[in-house]
Amino acid sequence: MLHRTLSRVLHLPILNSQTTPPYAIHSISSNQMNPTKKLTFSHIFQKCSNLKAINPGKQAHAQITVTGFVPTVFVSNCLLQFYCKCLNLNYAFNVFDKMPQRDVISWNTMIFGYAGVGNMEFAQFLFDSMPERDVVSWNSMLSCYLQNGFHRKSIEIFTKMRLLEIQHDYATFAVVLKACTGIEDYGLGLQVHCLAIQMGFDSDVVTGTALVDMYSTCKKLDHAFNIFCEMPERNSVCWSAVIAGYVRNDRFTEGLKLYKVMLDEGMGVSQATFASAFRSCAGLSAFELGTQLHAYALKTNFGYDNIVGTATLDMYAKCDRMVDARKVFNTFPNPTRQSHNALIVGYARQDQVLEALEIFRSLQKSYLDFDEISLSGALTACSAIKGYLEGIQLHGLAVKCGLDFNICVANTILDMYAKCGALMEACLIFDDMEIKDAVSWNAIIAAHEQNEHVEETLALFVSMLRSTMEPDDYTFGSVVKACAGKKALNYGMEVHGRVIKSGMGLDWFVGSAIIDMYCKCGMLVEAEKIHERLEERTTVSWNSIISGFSSEKQGENALSYFSRMLQVGVIPDNFTYATVLDICANLATVELGKQIHGQILKLQLHSDVYIASTIVDMYSKCGNMQDSRIMFEKAPKRDYVTWSAMICAYAYHGLGEDAIKLFEEMQLQNVKPNHTIFISVLRACAHMGFVDKGLHYFREMRSHYGLDPQMEHYSCMVDLLGRSGQVNEALELIESMPFEADDVIWRTLLGICRLQGNVEVAEKAANSLLQLDPQDSSAYVLLSNVYAIAGMWGEVAKIRSFMKNYKLKKEPGCSWIQVRDEVHAFLVGDKAHPRSEEIYQQTHLLVDEMKWDGYVPEIDGFLLDEEVDEQDSYEGHKITV
């Protein structure tokens, strides 16, 4: 009856259980099984072992006990192997303990069994208790420690083998090289390589493959490739190892080239090779190549393999094709946890938070359950939308499952709190971490940098150095960015020195951050020098130098670098085009702006919200309101930036009614306005004289939208009240502000006093302005105009004399115009232009026509006698045209 049960379960013929093999062997292998012989207990145990069929195996063991059959050492070893593979170590040890005779295989089997459940202490005890050890025994201990993550212990065993002069084989070198790979110890790996050459194992394909893997992991790809090329025999495993090495080092193009060579040589594609090829496509965002590879995987019956399928899914996700990634996921008959994780991470990268959390919840409810990667992906999704409440719940789940001590999860929780602005919680997580790696330090440093805490950022950077943790490019990037944000040049230069000392001075990522720091600190010459020294000038580094010159109002130099960027073949990205469009807007170079616009359309970048908004702004600042409105209407997506650009355009062009109408339309679209939009709306109300409406919007900022008015908003309100004749109310508003008034707001009030002729308030405004900057010539000029309009010529003369004695001069006005490809600039009183005589003649004709029509020129500013040529006189004042 027992035999029939075993036959049904194992699908084996019913044979004599008493038959035993007439020979003894030292390893259990399926190759040694002879299908022509009768079924033996050894065959049953081997079959149960392969299928991990615990109950049929126990029944066979019971049959041995009941029948009194005395098993040979070989049969007992098969039984030991069966129990060890089924992880039933208690039964295995009972069998081992009662064996009258044991050979080396018996001991090795038990060692592997206990190592398989992570009990290396008892495995070591068994090894030490062995009466006789062979090279397999030593290799077993090497492999067991390696499998349990004790790489250095594995190396210690190898060192002991050397001291005891134990003979090595290819397996010994393969295992110890994997241990060197695990700790990325290039020096030790090199010594083992020399030893393998000395003992003649370097030509072995297994050892060679381990060497390729070790060198590539230690970032010595040239060595790895040389080893690969010198191998006398290459199989699919070593091909897979060298391709994976290139992919692991982000050398995706070379990895794909090797993959093609492998196919050309007629080598079959393995599961691991397919996975590496898909990772290369993912790293390059090579969607089309990835789809071809996917088709080939389906053709070769690898399409539904879990590992290959997960790599395919990950490729689509990293190519921003989440719809295709989801389709691949849906084809899996039994999706693994890894495939769930790839989808969660993919959705999180695309800020598709609801989808990411949906997959996480389905994984959580399944029998697979989630792991640290799943949880980290879900937390990253919360970080992307600053989902503080969702993040807290996931943090609680991590604590409940005991994953909060996992360094990967802890780092993601820290980053989530930092992105959500909960800096105190982020600090608590960091302080509670028992183990802190470079990612942990980078996360807490970036958290303080993002919250503009420069001193704390630098203090943490110093603490990181003291902890002997070596900073990487991300660390330096955050610290340099903090210095740039606060224009802390001295700190920035110290950090730059540390960067040079660490050998990262020419790294493109860190170099780009340093360029940006020097630009924001006004050190453009230093920024240029660093840019020229970089080993690799990427799009990011070019963007840094272009935006740096742009922010310092040196648009011509910025455009020059943009031209050089195109000449050397670096492809601009969205940020580059947006920066150049902004420069065109500030310089009013509409022709260049149109060319850039055409290039954007050609590259299909116009769907980017930021670029669309910049195009709207560029056309409006170049005076082309018609094209500006057209681009606004054609924008595929409109966020508050797009609306802000159009509303600002109307406000700056004096089209107040259009600006207010568009603002109200925006509110109907449920787009929440920001501070910039309210500045434009208040400025439009000031131009139109809508005092009540302006006051309404000013109050609505805080009451309805929770936006505290800033200095610019108060400045607009001062202008609004002043233009309506409420100068004293404007002064009261300034005095009631929750912060000190700056020079702009006092200058605005002083300008209003000139229009309204309010001498008393003008004097207060001028005094406040001069307290901020005693050398501010505009304060004297504006006050002089107020006195002139009031007929107080004595006061005018005093100011004239004072400015002359202290050599204060009004900054001359400047204007320019682009004719074809040339920009013509003009300063007040400038005669440098080659056609200046013709220009002045035309200007005089225009002034004469204005007078004939009865128009009296407005005195807009005060100039000293020696600064102008006397052209005309109006009520004792000189006027320059």
C-alpha cells in the first residue's frame, strides 16, 4: 500500500525497496541514477528531495524502520539530504546521530543543512567535530558563510586553508572570489587572482567567470574585460557575467554591444543575459530597442519568465511607459513580489501616487506580503506629492512589521518627512538610526538644505566627516547648493576645497553645483574656469553656466554659452530652452525667441508646462501680445505658472481689465493663485484705479487662500492708494506692515507724492529711503521733482548743490531695439551710435510735432547742468530729449 502511495505522488514505477546499489559514491547526483534499475530507497529520497515532498519521504523513512532494513551510508546520506532540503533539521540530526558509520558526505550534508537555515554556529561546530576533512568540506564552509552574508568569515576560512596547506580546487577560488566581490575588496581579489594564476586555475571557466564578476563589481571593467577575452573557453555564464558587469557600472551601451556580439557568435541567451539587456535599455531609456528585445524574449519563450518579465516591466517603467509596464504585469499568471515592487517603484517615479499605493495594498493583502523595497517605493510615492498623512500611516506600518530598523526603509521614511517639511520628525528618525550609511547622511543633509537651514547643513556635513563616513557626489551637491542658496561664498569656497581634496573636483555633477554656487555669489569668472576644467560637460553643467549668467543679467554672455553648447553637440533639455527663452524675454530679442520656439516645436517640448509658460512670457515682454495670447490658448496644460504668465503680461502692458477678467476666469477653473499672480492683479487694479476691487483682492489673499502678503503686494497697494489720491493712507499702510519697508516701497511712495504733489509725505519717504542708502541718487531726484512741482525752487537748488558736491549722479536710462540680427542700444545723451545724428534729428522732429499738437513734455527727472546739452527750456528747467 505504501509503495502505491509513493508511486502516485512521485510518479515512479513500483519496484523492490530492498534493492541497494552495489557501489558507494561520494556525491549524490542525478547523473548517477540508472533508470533501468529497480527503484531503491536512495532513488525515492532523491526524488522527494528534488520535489521537497516531505510526507512521501517520511513514509519511505518509516518503511525502512518498520521492515528493519539497514541502510547503507549512501542511502542514509540520501535521507539526510532529503530532510535538509526540506529544512527539517531535527529529523536530519536524528538520522545523522544514529548512523553507525558516517563519511565526509554525511558531515558536509549536515553542515549545508544548518547553514541553509542560518545556524552557522552549529554548522561550524559540526565542521570542527569532523574526524576527516577533504577539500569539499572546506569549500562547504566557505560557501556556507558566503551564502549567509559573512564574506569576511569566508575569507578567514580560506586563509586558514592556506596556512594548513589544504589543496584548492576551482570551486575554492570561485567562492573566495565571490566573497571578495561581496565586500568589493579589489586588493584582496587581486591577490587571489595571482594565486589562481600560480596554481593554474586562471584558465578555468568557473574561476574566470568569478574573476570577471569580482573586477566589474570593484569598478575595474578593463581588467574584467581582459580576463574575459583571455578565457580559452566561454560559456553563457561568463558572457552573462561580463554583460552584467558593464550594466552594473552604468556602461549600458557597451553592455548592449557585448550582447549583440554574443548573439553573433551563436551563443544562447540565458535568463540573466536577458535581464541585463533589459536593464541597459532601462538605463538608456531606449524604449524602441526595449520593445524589440521584449519581442525576442517572447519568441524565445522567456517572455513569461518571472525574472525576465520583471526586468521587462522595469524597462517600460523607466522609459516612462507605465501603461505598457502595467500590461506586462497583467500578463503574469502569478506575479511575484519583485514584479509588484517594480510596478510600485515605477509609479512612484512618475508621481502616480494612487496607482503606486493601489499596487502596494494589493501586495499587502496577497500571500506574498510586502518587503522593504515595496514599502520604500510606497513611501517614495508619498514624498513625491508631500503626502504627510499617508506617509505617517506607512511609517506606522513599518514599525508594526519591524521594518523601521531596515536601513533602506529608515532612509526613505527620513526622506519622506524631509520632503513634507517635517524637519523635526526627520531629525528624530535620523537620531534613532542604529546604523547610518551614506544615504542616511545625504538624506538628513538634503533635508536641512531644502528647508534653507544653511548652518545646520554645514554642521551635519562636519559631523559626517567626523564619523569617518566619506561624502559622495550627492553629499557635496547638497552642501554646495545650501551655500549657493544663501550666497555664502566663504563656506562655499571651503567646501570646494574639500571637493578638490576628495578627487571629485572635475566630476560633472559636483562641478555643476559648484558652478551654480559661484554664479549665485557673483563670481562668474571662477564659474567659467570650473566649467572649462570639467572632464565631462553635460547638459546639467551647461545649464548651470547659462542660468548663472542669466541670473546676473548678463544675457549676451549666456546666449554665447548656449551657442557653444550647440556647437559641441550637447543636446539642450527643457530647462535650457526655458532659460534661453527667459533671456530672450529680458533682452526683447523676439527673433531669437521665435527661433527657439521653432526648435521647441520641432522637438515636441511645447507640452511642458514650464516651457509653455515661458513662451507666453517671452512674447509678452517682446511686446507681441497677440502671439502671447495664442500660445496661452494653445497650451496643452495650464497650471498656475501659465495663468500667472498671461495675467502678468496683461498687467505689464497696462491691460488691467483683461488681467482681472483672466484672473476671475482662472478662479472659475479652480486653479489656486499664488503670490506672483496676486502681484499682477493688484498692479492691474492700480493701473485701472480700481481701489475697492484691489482692497478686496488684498484681503482675499489671506482670508480665502491663506497667503500672507509680501513686500511686493504692499508696494502694489501703496501704488493703488497713492494713484487714487490717498497718499496718507498709503503711508499708514507702510507703517502697519509686519516687517520693515525696503527701498522699493519707499521709492514707490515717493513717486506717488510727485504725482500728487504731497511734500510732507515725500520728505518722510525720502528720509526713510536715505536711511537705507545715503548714496541713493534716485531719492534726491524724486524729492527734487516734488519740490519743483510745488514751486519750492530754493529746496531744488539745495538738492542740486548737494548732489554736485557729493558727485551723485542719476543712473542714465537705457533702451534698445533689434533690427534683423543686430541689437541697437541707447543711453541718455549717448552719441556713440554711428547714426546718432539722424536719430537725434528724428527725435527733435517728433518733439516739435508734440508741441504743435499742444502736448507739454513731462519733467520726469532732475539732471545737473553739465550732464546735458541744453536743448530747450521749460519754466527755468532744462529738458533732455
